[in-house]
Amino acid sequence: MSSLRFKVLVTLTAIGLGSAAMAHHSTAAYDYTKKMTLTGTVRQMQWTNPHCYLQLLVTDTSGKQVEWSIETGTPALSTTLGWTKDSVKAGDRVTLVLSPMKNGGHAGTLDTLTLPNGKVLRGAAANVKTDKAGTPDLVPTLPSLKPATPARP
């Protein structure tokens, strides 16, 4: 392999790995001590890895439409919670409860979503328990994360 081809291959690999790392993120940006209720119209449901997102158009107090980006969980978790990729469609009028961003941005992580027919779907935040400071604790959701207790000799 020529030196130039090798450099191109290494560069493309680095870009690909960097993009994958940036695509997955921590949930530390969400304030799990707060719950917010929004009612709006679904603009888009993104059923994608590593996280699904719901784009919701909400009319604010001044009458202006504001778009919210709500993380619902991974496709695997969403499926476990009863979702299908067609559970929510563009144009649906829904009410949801979320944990908002700590920085006040128009985004959050989904706790529950009520569909037009009254069916309630749970999101990733419905499974997150926190300490008094709001720090997420995933052990109740994922028991395999429990710290191992060393055996005494």
C-alpha cells in the first residue's frame, strides 16, 4: 500500500471513529430533578441508533412555535418499553413529560408520552432514578452495573 493511500485510510478511520464517539453522549445534561409537561405536534420521529429523538413543535406563551428535541431512548430500550418505529407519526398531537436540559435549552429526555388515542408510552427517563442532587443512578434499571463485592478470604 502506498504511503498516500495509507495516510488517507488512517485519516478516514479517525474521522469515522470520532464521529461515532461524538454521536453517543452522556445524560448528565438533563435535570432529572425537574419534570416538564409539553403538548405539541410531532414534526418528526427519528428512530435511529444510538438514540431515538422526537422533534416536537410547541406553541409558547407569545404564540410562537418552538421546536423541542426530545431523546426517547435507544431503539432497543424503546422496543422493550412497547414502542415500534411507527408508534409516533408526524402530525400527531401528543402530551409528554420530560426531564429538561440543565442549560434551559429546548430539549430533554422523555419520561412519558401520551398519544392521541390515550395510550401512554414510557421513555428512557422513566427508568432513571436519581440521588437527592439529581445524579442519575442506572443500577436500578441495569442490575448488571451493581458493584461487585469482593469475597472475603
